[in-house]
Amino acid sequence: MWPFSNTNTSTGPRYRAVDADFAVAGQIQPDDVAKLAEAGFKTILCARPDNEEPGQVPFATIAAAAERAGMSAVHIPVSGMLGEGQLIRMEKALKELPKPMFGYCRSGARAGSLYGAIKNR
């Protein structure tokens, strides 16, 4: 497993900083969002499709918590291989939304893949 930058779960979810502009983690909860804002994140990216598994928090719930915390939120769901449409939306998000960004999905891998694909274009 990746080494995580934040291992103190009382201060929010565990995450791994990819670089100064982007960090990744697995599924977050609405209560985590304010802690992420306190940690300095400005935007939340969800790379997980809604209803991927039972009990999963819908993106709209996370987006509402982000708005309350003064953060931006974007949903670019990935299921399977990355597509051109997802890459275009990610590129736009990186250009237009404030950083640093916090990306999540089930494990953090899809969010990290989206970021890496754009950074390596």
C-alpha cells in the first residue's frame, strides 16, 4: 500500500500527497470534508461512480459538504479504462479549479490515474 501523508485519522481521512497540488485517498465521509478544508485543500475530485457499492456516500452529499466548507467539488466518475471525455474534464478541472485538490475513489487509484494521465500528457 502507498505511504500516506496523513496517518492521524482523528484529523481527517488518510491520504497520500502526489505532489503539492494533488492528494489521493479512498472513499471519504461528509464529516471528513471540513477537516480536508482545514488541512488546506480547496477542491474535492470524486473519481468514483455513484452506487458502485451498497452504502457508498453519493457524490452530491460530498459536494454539498464541500460547498458548506467553502470548497469546490467535481465529479469525474471512472469505471474501467480512462476515456478521452474523462481526461478532457480532468484537464479542465485542473486549469479552472483551485488547488490543492483532494481526489478520492474506492482506493485512490482512479483519482491518481486521472491526475497522472493529465500531468504526463
